[in-house]
Amino acid sequence: MPGPMSTTASQSNLSFLQELGLEGTLSGAYNGQWLETSGSELVSYSPADGKAIATVKQATAAEYEAVVEGAREAFLRWREIPGPVRGEYVRRIGHALRQKKEALGKLVTWEMGKIYQEGLGEVQEAIDIADFAVGQSRMLYGLTMQSERPQHHMRETWHPLGVVGVISAFNFPAAVWAWNSMLAMVCGDSTLWKPSSQTPLTAIAMNKIAASVLEPDGLGGVLSLVIGPGREVGELMLDDKRVPLISATGSCAMGKRVAERLASRYGRTILELGGNNAVVVMEDADLEMAARSIFFGAVGTSGQRCTSTRRVLVQSGVKEVLVKRLLELYGKVRIGNPLDGATLMGPMVNQGAIDDTLAAIEEVKKAGGEILCGGEVIQPEGLESGFYMTPCIATAQNEWQIVQDETFGPLLYIIEVKDLDDALQKHNDVPQGLSSSIFTMNVRHAERFLSAAGSDCGIANVNIGTSGAEIGGAFGGEKETGGGRESGSDAWKAYMRRQTNTVNWGAELPLAQGIQFDID
């Protein structure tokens, strides 16, 4: 059972709301200016204490139309600005985020529920991707190619795509937008952001900070925002041909719907969907390192990361020792107010998240699994309300349906494996394919895990956990995770259109493949 709970006698100081301009009833639509919205009121509640933080007046279909038109008009101007100049705007946005890092970190923590260290880390991700994008603005490289025709030159160039739609989830209310928008900006695109209805205030705060850089030059519409129900403004975005690309983060079911709708109008998608991430632990592993990595991967963000560790595939010879150490670590988890520096695990995002996790635990019991610890709803001392539960460890079999389905909460499965062959078979035998890792001191095991015959995930690690990716690498997964890539490497290409050019600088008109088509 988890040990001492972090305690707070009173609600934390929320002065950061004033610092970020989140007072009164806020507009849910921005297209270079904050619009007067006429939709229903959306109250943002903190999962930490269940109390209202602020209210947002949501956008209607009419206000969505004004926002998307503003984003389109901004794109037509923005695409003509040289890439390095666009990068300079992004540099200044990154600097503005640095100045508000502490306040933003507290906002992410209070509105979403992740602990303050993770809130700060998320804002740092936004800053880091801005820095990355500044450099990328001078490296939107194409190719030169040899033509088979004399006095001809071939090349490949990349051009801005248009309005990029971003649909983000509650668990990373700041970073995912930044991953997309900072790259889209340097590529010459404008961005239309629809955030999760669970975390609208973080979206407004991030947009306000970015707008402070863009608005003085009349470029605020480059980063537009629309807050409204998915069944209304979200559906409009999916079918809007003015939005050629939508980057969506969420469940596999949500991603399938987005993919089908975009494909029907020949739109593009970047999909970052569910994960069922596993850590393989071999008998030659550094077990302390493995245990600590699993602990952070499973408990961090209360198990509500797409890269959270869901399964531990442990070789039989070290299973008992590893589980014993995990139980020791779980017994020391301090659960409570996420703004308290002593807290290691904050609340779930809402009651529905708790209910889903509890239902999954019951399914594990029915299937024959043993609950080794946790899985109880609690109320930490010093908090009158909020959505808290203890993290759970259970034994399981990989083929059980409940294991095959992702549970978005602090539920960790211990699955015994015989050897690396058995581990790889079980590792890959789930529908999702986001993040993975192996703990081993054997270079052959490590390299096989990273080979074409190894992990089938978009992210594969050795001797680090599944959670906590850096922005320099492309982020995303395979299979039902969606196949999209965000953030680093060459992910910038998704936000641009490729064009092949052939230039004839001679006086003749030869045809390719030696075709003769002359008239005497």
C-alpha cells in the first residue's frame, strides 16, 4: 500500500491565474483578436480539489467560421515571409514562454493534475521545441537531382501547406500544441488549435503569450484557437477543406474517426493515439535501474501519459526480486496536492478516469489476475475533494482482452516471460505500438530488440523507460497508435507540401525516356 500522503492544509496559492490573465469569463475563440463568443459556458475544474478555476464561453459554428477564415488569411501572408524571419518570431515566442514558465507550470499542474515538476517539464518541452524550430527555419532542405536530359536541372522543394488543425488531449495541454505549432510556423503554416475541454485554460494562456509576440505585427491569426464541444466545432474542423492537415492526439477510437473523415476529403493526418507500452526485463538487467524506470513510467502523471508503462514483461528468474522492489517503491508514493513539492502522484483528471481504471481492475480479477497492491480510491489529508486513487500492480496474462486494451490510468501488469523470444512475441502481440524498452546488459539482446525483428513500436529504448521522450527525435508510433510523427528529426516535412521541379535552360526540347514526338 502507498505510504505517507502529501498533506496541505489549504488550497494552494493560485496567483498564477492573475499573472496569466485568466480571470472572469474568457473567450473561447481567437483569430488575431479575442472574439465575443456565444456558446455555452465551459467551467474548468481542478482535479486536485474538484473546485472551479475559471469559465470559458465556448465558440459556436459561426465563431468557428470566423476563426478558420482568420487563420486562412493569416496563412496567405505568413507563407510569403522568409523561413528564417518566421523562425525569429518563434524564437521570441520561446523567450516569452521562458518568462512565464513557473506560472504556466503551475497552471498545467492545477488544471490537469500532474505534479509541479512534470508541469514545469511540459512547459520546458514547449520552450525546447521552439528552440529546435528556430534552427529548423534555416534548414527546410530540398534536393537537387540529375536529369537524363541535357541542359535540364531537377530539384525538389518544400512549400507551406496551409492551415494546420491541432486537436490536443488533456494530458499534455501545452507541449503537444507546441510540438505542432512551432514547426508549422517555421514551415510557413498557420495553426488552428482545438484543445481538450478538460484543459481550456492552459490553451488560452499559451495562446495569449504567443499572441503577445505576433499581434504587434498584425500576425496574431497565425496561431488561432477555438474552444468548443467536439461534436460541434471539432466536427466542423474534420470536414473543413481549408484545413488540409489535422494533427490529433487521443484514443485509438478517436483517431480512427479522424482518419476516416480526413481520408474522405483527401486531407492529411498526424495521429498520436493509444499506447500499451511494455518494459522487457531480462535476467541480466540492472534491476534497480529497471524498477525505478518502471516506477516513473507507471506512476508519473498518474499513469495518464500515452507513453506510460502498462506492461512489465519480466524473465522468470528475476520476477520475484523485481516485483518486491516495485512494491517497496509503490509503498512510498506520496499522493496528494500536485502543487506540493513532496507529492509524487497527483489526481486523475476526473471521476470518469477513476471509474475506467477501477473497472479495468475488476476485469483483471475476473480473468484470474492477482492485485499485488493499490487500486483504491482515497482522499489525501488536507483536501476536501479531488480525484485520487492509489497506483495498482497486478499479475496478468498478455492475451487477456483487458491487457490488450489500453487502460489510461495507474494500472501496471506483471507478465512473466521465459526468454527474449517469448518476451518479443508478447511485447508485439498488442494492437498498439507507441513506446517500448528493454533492460539488459547483453548487447545482443539490446540490438535484437532494436532490430527489424525486435520491437514493433515507433520508440524503442535500451536501459531507460518508456516515458519521457526528448524533442530531438520524431515522436509517434505504429499500428493503432496511428503512424504519425511529431517533434524532432524530419517531422517538419509533414507540415509542408513537396514539389518536384524541372527547369530547361537550353534551346532544345528533348523528352524524357528518349521519346520522339516531332512534326516535320
